[in-house]
Amino acid sequence: MADISLTPTEAFGHQSDSRWSGLVPIGRQFLRALPLAALVLGVAVILNFALPRLAPGDPIDFLVPAEQANAISAEQREQLAGSYGLNGSEWEQFTRYLGNLVQGDLGISTRHGRPVTSLLAERLPWTLLLVGTSVLLSTLIGAALGFRSAWRRGTRSDVRTLTGVMVADSFPPFFVALLLMLLFSVQLKLLPVFGALPGTEAQGLAFAFEVARRAVLPIAALTLAGLGSAYLVARSSAVSELGEDYVTMAAAKGLDPSGVRRHARRNALVPVWTVAMLNVGALFGGAAPVETVFSYPGLGRLIYESVLSRDYPVLQGCFLLIALGVIAANLVAELVYPFLDPRVRRPGKVGG
Amino acid sequence: MNTMQPASKRRRRAGGIAALALSATVVAGVSPGAAAQSSGSPPASKVTVAIKASENNLTPFTLTLLGLPVSHDLTNLVYDTLFWSQVKDEPEPWLAQSADPSPDRKQWTVKLRPGVTWHDGQPLTADDVAFTFQKMKSTTGGRYSHHVWEYPVFESAEVLDPLTVRINFRDAAPTFKILPGGDLPIVPKHIWEKIDDASKATDILPVGTGPYKMASFVPDQIYRLEANAAYFKGKPKVDAIDLPIVRDQSAAFAALQTGQIDSVDRAVPPELFDQMSNQPGIKVVQSTRMESVHLHFNNRKGALADTRVRNAITEGIDLNAIVQTVLLGHARPGRDTWVHPDSAWADPQGGHVFDAAKANQALDDAGYRRGEDGVRRTAEGNRLEFGLSVAANEPQHQRSAQLIAQQVESIGVKINVESIDAATLRQRRGTGNYDSFITNLESHAHADPDALYFFFHSPAPGAPAGSFGGYSNPQFDQLVEQARATIDNTDRKRLLVDAQRIYAADAPALVLYYPNGDYAYRTAAYNGWIADTGHGILTKRSFIRGYETAAEGTPASSAGADDGPPWAAIGVVLGLSVVGAGALAGRSRRREAFEAEEA
């Protein structure tokens, strides 16, 4: 896993090492993926701009109380919209948005009256804490359970784990969040019900402990939400590896079962890795209801409340950030495949 | 990478812990009060109150970014008004010592209380008051400012001496002490004159004259207020108030139950009422905010433009059934006369009579014959079928709408309930693209003497049906216009009562219920909460000496609802899953042991 941080240029120094011999084509493959990523990003920017505007209602409806809707003149409306850069035709707004975007200006939130960049910088760490930890946990737990099921495929223990994971996976995350809260906070009084920051001004280690305590339940709810896909992919890919000739061969050689499984597991990890990276994107969205239930100040809750208030600038900023995150996760996935599966970096196969 | 064996062991251990935890829940679920903490500790100098949502940095200019703020409670702790509060027809002088009108009521001379200081130590002067009115006048939109630029229309302010200011209005403003006097927060000139765009000043700490000053806030997470020791009515009784934002209603009341917080700044939902009232250490008081939940018709669309149809529909709605079914009795049924029964301007004879037979008769007489499907038809053959839009985030509105649809079926009217998101509903109201909708309003819509004018005076010519139904009746218009300019309180009330009766006869809208406003708090943390009518319990009067007996909270009555707490039901569900999971785990373990033996 430490290999992830290695960039192709760093790796050139190790060319004599046979392990790194395939890195030049990997670098090329990565560079070839970049234009596609840029294209995806471009489409995402257009959609981010268009989608919030397709929903009925607009931010000015939210800024002007319903009781004043008839009292406010069209000029006043336009002036109010202008103070957020939301006046003029859609095309004017879009070109203005693009112009500001290249300068790193994401506009001002219509609900919070603050620059979107500062809002995002404030919320992102909390979501990264929740989503990062839960993707890691759900992948580890899901893969462990999945492989275990695969080795025992068809037995009742496999069927039970499969059923159990599927049932857990089919609960909506906010419902799981409420159940967890009910159990661990209300009945057992072990963990706090809401928030990310402690109520008192704790310092240092005590502060870290309090923050961790408040993250436990949201992370648990999100881990359960991501468990199903990791488990299913791990199980099915391990099952198909077990059918491969090399496994039969290894078993025929007299390798003990745990040795055979070690070989199969390494090859079965590639799809699990892909799903983990996909989960990063899915959990950003899935975090919204969980963050709302636990009043957690993350990106998901910001999106939820911005949808309610039709806060276009914030929605654009959040979706842009998520698009960047998903694209980055995909690029990282591309980059790491060769280390997980040497077949990918064999020159003959790269183009295919 | 883990090998299979330890992972499976871990899983089993985790399963064991979960099973234990679940059985503990089941036991606790049977007796929710069992784990309650002992009360009787000395009064704490800090209380923690959960609030619903972010209110930015609480200044009157940034709070209004929310359009309608979630509540004014926090802003009213930090800022003061000239009078308090706007729900009384004769409000108490607050920052003002007196306010004397000219005979035509267009000029008001306000004398300020001497010795009041801002949170930063600067003295409050007449300049601040004049500046507040001028600044509000130049601010577009917003909850407070429209009582300066729209009604009454502010013209100018002259500072006569450091503590006296004369405020000039375009028209007579007989109720100045109520609006804007009891409503408009006074802001410091020395802070705001330096700020160009007040609505974007969201990163400063608010400076007011109120009993509490903001010590710090973490956006969207928590506000920390501390007592203003120099408050002109004496140092507040509680030294610090922490106000964390708890978005989810059930989370907020769960936190109250566990003692993580001391009160919740939203009314106890009816289904939790008995559980909260019965829990040791928690007290529930009734303190209405004078809110209402109401049904609006589009008075300009199709058959709904016919007064007889609207009247028949309102007569066919059983408001008591809604109060009993949806609110479990924790509300007063609505009145045909709109105004909240506790308001000074309410028609004492207001009420609502449910009479489906009479409604049927009226529709028969009006020529709306029933079709084969039981739904009545207009003369043109169109069905009496209407949409009813409700916000998806308001479960009580949704349930009320469903009941209404059921009830009016018997009078041959078909109502299709449509649950849409709040922003879409706002947009439909703005464009007049609806048949009917349900929404709610705060005390502002009932206690203000000009509320009837505001909500039901004919919209400007050419305006869309309007966000409140587009009702138009010249007779009504004349009465509410007259009331605005009437100096004498008794005369004004007579005019407003007459207007309410015309409104009741025309039925442009119907209040479904006035929620009781039950607020819960932990007595051990602070026991001095009072019911300040129109404001709930999180109000400055709860923390100032001298109001303890003036407005004693009426203990909320139990409505005798037989619905148990939801925890019990969830406990049963969890219990069943424990049994199931336990059985499965046991069998699985046996099976694994069997497999291990075989291998």
C-alpha cells in the first residue's frame, strides 16, 4: 500500500530493480488517462451549473420571505440576485461562473453570506474523516467477510453471512444511524447524540478523544452502508479465482489450503480495490443523511441544506469538489492497479 | 492482510457484544425512566439548549439571509428592541423609556433609557436608533426591515438630544410601539456605519445591548453566549448559554433525555409529549408562540374562485378530528376568523363549525351536482377536484392534508394531496400555480394589528394570485385600511373584528390548528424558565429577575393520548432481531465446530 505515494519520476531511479521495470508504460497510461479525466471534469462543471437550476424555485425565493413576495419589486429582486452574481441570463451567469472558477473564486453562498471556498474548507475535513475512515473499514471488513464466504461458498455459514450483509446493506443509512443512536446514546448512554466538537473547551489529547467519540456512530453507520458492495465483490471475485487453473495446479502440487487461498486472494483484490475507490464517491453522497441525523458539520449536510435553500453557488462548489474527488480516486485506482496486479503493467497488455 | 481465522474470531466476539448490547436495550426499553439521573443539584450557571439550524452570526442583517429566520430567539437575547414584545397590544418599554406621538401619529418622539451600554462598552444613544431606522430602510428584503420600508413607511429621524430621537413616518403609525417598536432590533451605529454590505458581514461577532453577548460561534455547530454583566435590567441569572445545532428532531429530544442538553428550542412533538412529561428531571411547560398551521385556497382559480365552494370545503373539514389524530390533542382547533385566540385583536366569537350536511346542501343549492363517481361537477362539467400541496419536510402538514382529503370526500369534493419539497412549494406560491396548500406562520401573522392587511388585502393589480391566495374583497380592504390609520385601540379592534367576520364569510383560507407550544427542559440545570407568550421559553425574560411571577408557565396538560413512546416498539423490533441473530449465530457456531471436526 505504501507504493501508492510513489510517482513515476521517483521510480525511474529504481529501473534496475526488476519490480519497477514496467513503470514507464504505467506513466504513459496515466498520462493518457488525464485528457479523459479533464473531459469528465468539464462535463461535470456544466452539469453542476445546470442541475441546481433545473429544479423549481431559486435562491431569491428563499431570501425573500413569502409574506413579502408581492411587496418586492422586480428591480429589487434583480439587485438582490446581482449581489450574489446570480443576475442576468443563464448564459451570462455561466460565463461569469467559469471566469471566476479559473481564478479559484466559487462565489458567495446565498444562505450563509460567506465565500463558498471558506465553507468548503471548513466542512471538507469532517467529511474526509467520516468517509475516509468508513471506506477503509468497510473495505477491510467487507473483504475479510467476502473472502471467508468464498472459501466456504455454498455452506450455510456462507449463506448466513451473505443474508446478514445484504440485510444490513439494504437498510437506508439514516435509519441505521437512528438505530445506532437509539442503542448507544439513548439506552446505553455511551456516546453523544450530535455534533462533531465537544461541548466544553477541551484541549490536546482530551479534545482528540472527544472528537473521536463523536465520530464513532456516524462512521459505524457509513461503514455498514459501504459494507455490502465490498463484501459482494470480494466474495464473487474470490470465487471466480478459485475456479482458475493455477489454483487447481497449486492444490495438485500439494500446497496447503491456506497457501492456495493466499494466491487466490492476491488476484481477487483488484476488483475490491476498484470498488473501494468507487465507494469514496458513493459515500460522499451517502454521508448527507447520516451527517444530518448526527448534526455533523460535513459536506453532505451542507449539500442537503443547500438543496433546501437552492443555494446555487454552494451546490456548484460541493459538486465540483466531489467530482474532483471521484476523478482523483479513479486516477489513483489506475495508478495502483499495476502494483496489485503485475499483469496490468506487462507492456503487451497495456494497450489492450 | 488478515488471515481468515482471527477475522472470524473477531466477528464472533463483536457479535457477542452486539447481542449483549441489544438485550440491554430491550430491558431498558421496557422502563425508559429507570436510568434517569437524580435531580436536585444546585442551579447551574450554564445551560445548553439545542437549536434547529444555523442562524449565521445572529445580526439582524445576516439572520435574514434565511428569508424567514428559523427563530428570533437568539437574536432577541443579543439585541434589544425599543419595546417588548410585539405580541402585546401595549408592550413594555424596554430600551425606550417612553414614546410620544404627534396628534396625527406620523411623528413619534422616543426617549431612551439612560445608562444603557453596548456589549463593547460604548453608550447607547439616539444616534444608534436613528441609524438603525435609516439602515433598515436601505436594506432590501429581510424579516425586520420591511416594517421600516413597507409598513409603516419610515421617512426620517432627527436626533433631538443624546437620548431623544424623533421618528417621522409617511402615514399615521398608531401602533408604532408594536411595529416596529417591539420588533426591530436596535443596532450600534459605530459598528455598522463602517460596513458596506451588511448582509455579507457574517464573520463578525454581533454587538448588541441584550442580556447575552456572543462569546464565540463555530458556523453550523455551536453558539456560545455569556451573560452581559452590565445589562440595564441587572446581570442575567444564568452565566452562560451554549446553543449547539441539532438538526434532527429525534436526536434533539434523545439528547435531552440523556442529559447531554438541558432544553430544546422547539416544541415537543405530540408523540413524545407523554414520554417527556413522565420522565423524572424533565418538566414540560406550555408557552404558545401564537403560531398557526393553515390551508390556503387559490381564490382566483377555477371553482375555488366561488365563495360557496370554499365555504363548503371549510365546513366539511372536521378540525377537532385533525387536532386529535395528528396533534394527539396538543393544539387548539383553528378558527374561521384566522387570528390566534390569544391575540389582542381576535374576534371573541370566532370559531369553526364542522357540518358536512350543511356543506352538501350548500353545494346542491349552488348547482354542483354529483357525478356517477360521487364527485360533484361544475356547470361546465368539470369535476370539483383540487390539488393540495404540502411541504415534504412537514409530516404534520402531510397527515392533516390526508385527513382533509378523506373528510371532504363525503361532500363530493376530490382533493389530491401532493407532497413536494419546500423550495418547489415556495416557487408555486410565488407564481400562483396551485389550487391549495398548507403552511404555517409565527406570531407575526396573528398578533400584529396589521396582519390581516398584510396577508389578505387585495394584491396589487396585475400581481399573480400571490403567496397567500389572491383573496380580494373591497369591503374587507376598506376595513383593514381604516384599521391601520385608526388611533384608538378600541376602535381599531372593532374594525379588525368586522374584517375578520367578512373573512370568515368568504373563507379565503382556514386555520387548521394553533399548536400548544410545549417546551421541555431539565429542572436540575435551570428551573427559572418562564412562558413568555408569543416567544416560547428561550426568551430574555427567562433570565432576568422580576418576571418570575409575571408570566408563570402553565403546566402543559396531558392530552390523554394512548400512544406509547416509540422506543418501546423499537425495543421489541430490536429484541426480535436479537433472538433471530442469536439463534443464527448459535447454529452457525455449531456448524463451524462441526466443520472443524470434519477437517
